[in-house]
Amino acid sequence: MDELQNTISTTVGAVSALEDQIASSTVRSGQKKATESEMIDQIRLLTQQLDGLSCLTKSTHRVNQTLERLRFDKILGREDEIPMAEDETFQWILGDESGQPVGLDPPRQEASDKLNKFLQSDTSV
């Protein structure tokens, strides 16, 4: 949404600048402050920004549609419905109380080491 707001703000600024240029060029009949080529460049820039705004709007709409399709009535209450895990649920990969894996084969040992390293890090998913 920040990107969309920035694009809108930039576009509004460009429109405002273009309006000022047109107004000043019509007020001063003999002295045009902005040449026609500068105005054309401003219009092209404005067109590009509006195209970008259009793409962002379409993209945001698709994301919102996807999120709406994924939503279900009990989405927030679902966590409360999950029963408590048994005491030894993750022992096969996390190990015993001391954190030492219990009799893992090499691939599971490697997976256990990676999981423990990830869980102890500040890395997010």
C-alpha cells in the first residue's frame, strides 16, 4: 500500500505542476514560462505514472481477491481448536530434554541440526 500511496502522491504532484505551468503560460501571453516540449514531457511522465498506478491497483485487487478466497469463518479460532501436543511429539527431531537427538540416522541428524539452528536464530520464515 505504501508503494500505491507514493505513486498517487507523485502523480498528484505532477498534475499540480502541469496545472501551474499551463496557468502561468496562459496568463503571460508573450512570455511562456514552460515551452511546449516541457509540457509534453510532463504529460508523458504523468501518463507513465498513471500507467504504474493502474498496474498497482490491479495487482492490489488480485492480492485482495486471493486473500478473500483463503479466508474462512473460523480463521482466528482455529488455533484454539488444535489440541495440546503429546510430551514426546518432536523428540524424534529435537531430541531429549537436553536437546540431544536420540539415535537419529545421518539424514535426520542433519535435519535436526538445521532445525535447532533455525529455532535458535532470529531468522523469520
